[in-house]
Amino acid sequence: MLITLSHINKIFTTGEVTVHALDDLNVEIKQGEFVAIIGQSGSGKTTLLDIVGCLSQPTSGDYWLNGAHINKLPDSELTTIRNRQIGFIFQTFHLLPRKTALENVQLPLMYAGATSRQQRDRAVEVLTMVGLQDRMNHHSNQLSGGQQQRVAIARALANRPALLLADEPTGNLDSQSGNEILIIFEELHRQGQTIVMITHDPPIAQRANRRITLLDGRVVTDEFTEPRAQPVLQKI
Amino acid sequence: MLGAIFRDSLKNLSSNLLRSGLTMLGVIIGVASVIAMMAIVEGGQVWLVNSIERLGTNLLFVWKKRLTVEEKRMFAGRNLQLRYDDALAIRERFPDLKVAPIIDIDGQVKAGERDYSGSITATSPEFSDIRNFHTATGRFLQATDINTWNRSVVLGKTIAEVLYGSQSAIGQQLKVGEHRFHVIGVMEPKGEVYGQDYDEMVFIPVTTALRFFKGSDKIRSMIIHVPDRDKMEEVTHKLHQFLIQRHDGVDDIRVRNQGDFLGAIDRTIWTFRIVLGGIAIVALLVGGIGIMNIMLVTVTERTREIGLRKAIGAKRQDILLQFLIESTTISVIGGCFGVVLGIFAAYGFGNLVAQSMPGGGDWGAVIQPTAIAIAFMFAVAVGIGFGLFPAIKASRLDPAEALRYQ
């Protein structure tokens, strides 16, 4: 099991108001799965992403990622796990605007302690993988939304993470660019990359091979299907 | 990685030049004022020390202490004055020393229609060597003048010009008070030294003064030249003891050497150094507050960036270092500009003093490398010190919250 979430609770208290964002949630995800987590806003999917992404700790329950008992680890080790085990992809890309595509992709490699030579070589490799070999020295604000998200994917892949964690990756993109991103995900999935994608959009969730639906912090459905081939996919 | 962080911080600073420039201005002004203040104080010290050393070197000054009414009553009947005999006794007891007794007489010098009123200095031939002050024409006082109470007079350059214009003064007859004197020499120009215009001095033999102008053998003071500089303290002490003994055991005289004066100046200069340096350092601290302020704004503006960096693997110390390097970069660059501005300001002040202050012509700023080093290092310390709080704040941001900060 790559991911084991066992009896996870997350409770937020703001003044008098207490929100039970995750309520005794249990999920297991195997190596190589492409999982879509679906839910309306307020269903707890962002909270789940933060916990799975080691950005925050659950109030109670146990979380294992790739054999590490995450909720027992101190902050400094979580940083290392985020760096090595998890590749983040965000709805708003989160690229650093004054840096080139190449420099953005080098960032996680730098924090992993790679030499500048190693950083550059690996960054070129992953940017080529997402089809941006011609745009490497463009600043991120000179790139289209779809290109920016592809840079973000390259950055997420730089340290060969066990888990690719995407938060509404197509939310800020037109349907064609969004589709290109999903095609990359499908290709990565085919190569054995584990992907967890959060979305509120059912057609996009259809592209995954497993869909977990959340409601009020609980899993309401968990279905496995072989993704049906998209017409666009066949074209490419 | 440090190189990359440093390049990032330069990029960030240059992306908002106006803001970075204004922040640096605080540091620039602070560093510049530290350097300028120190240079001016240092220049002042050099000026004062030079002024004192121009009076002659290796000198001892002896004068009478002011006694209280009580002391006067207590020591009544004892030998309490500083007298010409004391000078002669010192010469006999310490043959190595050059002793010049000094008496000041207020009087009038009159040559025909022209006259001069002021202080007349009665002294001995040694004065010329001790003060390193020689005649331009004619001769200074000699032993024969002293031994025979000669009524000869030596004029300062200005006095000679006032009395005789372009005519030669040597051999001329003139009246000092009611007594007829003849001019034997005119001094070289020397100018003002420590508040006294040497060109306006008039010299007569000390014995002549005692005989014709004073009813007693009291003298005002003595200037003594000590040949061996290393023995100043020892001679000062011995001389003092010798005079106390001559004065029936009463310590009614002061013996001071130049080291004492220089020491006093040193203490004064240190006071200035601390006060002015303190003001300048306050300016630098205000600059530091500017850095802290702007770094706090920067941290808030870049909350999402910090969240992203933490999400992809930046450790706390990575973020801390990033912002610390940025604030230090501001202070280092500001410090460099400040050094340049400070040097200009110091020399500018030096010129200003030279033009506006009488006798301040040679008070220039003295910039010492240590002053520059201190100012610069203090600026860097300010950058680190005031950057620390914003950097710690940045490093402690919660990544999940920071990523979604609007």
C-alpha cells in the first residue's frame, strides 16, 4: 500500500465554530493507481489533500505514506518527505514569476541538495518529457496557462516522487489545455506513476481509474473503472 | 545553493528598485554619518595635538597653584612664591634642562608717533630654542642681556611693522613704559598657535623686567625643555619635589608636561567620539528599522511563494536564510554607498571648516580604515539583526495556509 489513511479526523476550531472537515475517513491507495477525489466545496477534499500532501497533520488517526508513519514525524522530516515523495500540482500553478521554466523546475532539486549540474540535467529531462524543451528559458509569465501547468508538472516530477498530488489541475485552463494536462497524467499513469487528483468536475474525474467521492468529510462512494478512451487521446 | 539564494535576492531587490533604494537610503545615511563623524573627531584630535606640539616638544610647564584663604593662612610666613631664584636653582640642580622663566607685563611700546599696547613677555635666551621660535633679523636675547639687565627688546613681526613699517627696526630706540630700550632683533613670522598670536609678542630680558617693572622677583611661570622624552615623567616628578622642598615643604606649584595636556585632550576627544558616534549609530539603527519594516512587507507579499517553497521541500532554515540574505544584501549594498558618501561628507566638512573657522585651516577630516570597517560591519550587523525577525516570521509560516493566502 502506498497510502493508508486510517480513522482520520480533522477538526478546525475558529472561535466558537468547530468544523469537522474529515470525519473518521479510511482510504487505501495502491502503488500505480490514478485516483480522482471528487466532492463539492466543503466536502473536505482540500483538507484531505493537505494531509495526504504532508502539509498539515490530522487531528487524530494514522497516516502511512510509502511506509513512513507521517503523523508521528516532526515538521523537518515532513519537509523532506514533501520534497522527495510528493510532487504537487496546483490549480494556480504556483510558479515563481521572475524565474525561467528551467529555474522553477530546478527548485525542488536545489532543496534536495543536488549540484547545479544535476539540477540542470534533470530539469531539462523532465521539461522535455512534458514537451517544453523549446520554452525552458522563458520566464513563467511569458508562458500560456497550459504551458505553465506543464512546467508545474515537470517541477512535480523532478525528484521522481512516489506520489503526484494534483489540486484541480485543470481548473484554471481552457478545455483543450486541460485535456493536454490530463493526457500527460494518463501517460504518467501508464508508466506506473501514482496520481491523486482532486476535482469537483465529474467528466474530468472520469479520466482516472478510481473515483472517491467525499461528502461532509466521509467517503460516500469508491468506484474502480477502466477509464474510457477519449477521442482526443486517440488523435494524439 | 547559497549562490542561487543570493542571485534570487538581488533579483527581488532589483525588481522593486524604488523600494529597495529607499530602504538602503536609511543604511547609507547611517553608515555615512558614522564615518563622517568619526573622521571629523579624528581630524579634530590631530588638529589639537598638532597645535600643542607646535608649542615645542618635550616641554614642562611650571606655574603657581592658586591657594585657598585657609591655605594662605596656614602657610603664612613660608616661602610660597614662584621666584626667579627657583629658575636659577633648577638650572643649577638639573644642568641638562633648558629653563625659561616668564613674566608678563602690561605696558606700552612707543616709537616716535607710533605705539603698541599689550602684553610684554620678559624671559631668558632659552625661550627661543624651547619654543622653536627664532629671529628673522638681528638676534634674540643673550646671556649678556640677562647679566647686565640690558634694556634691549626683540619685536614680533607684526609689532615691528606697526612701529617701523618697512624700515629696519634693528638698532632703533623705543620706550617700553617710561624706560628707553633699543631693538636688537625681529622675530620670524610664526602666526597663531593655540590662540596666541606669536607675531604680536614683545620680548625683554627677565632680569631687566624684575629690576625696572617689578618690585619683587616673582615670576609667572617657567617653560622647561627636557632633552630626553622618555624621562619626562621622571623629570616632572623630581622637579616637583625639588620645588616643594625649596618652598618649605608646601606644594603650591603645578608641574605639567605635554603628555598631561595630550591626555586631557584624549579624554575630551573620547567624549566627542562617544556622543557623535552614538548619534550616528542611532541613525544607523533607524535605517535598520526601515529594513525590518520593508522585509515584513516583503514576507507578507510573498506568503504564497513561501508556501510553495515549503511545499516543494524548503526547510525552515532555507526560508530563514533566503530572507536574511535579502536583508543583509540591502545593508551590504547600502553600506558600500554609505562608505563612499561618508568619505565625501567628511572631506566636505573639512573644507567647510577650513573656509569658515579662523585658525581651522588645517583641521581636515581624518578617515581611518578602522572607522570604515566599524561602520560597514555595524551596517551588516544591523541588516542581519533587523532582518532576523521578518525572516523567522517567514520561516514559521504554515505551508498549507501560506499556499492559499490571498
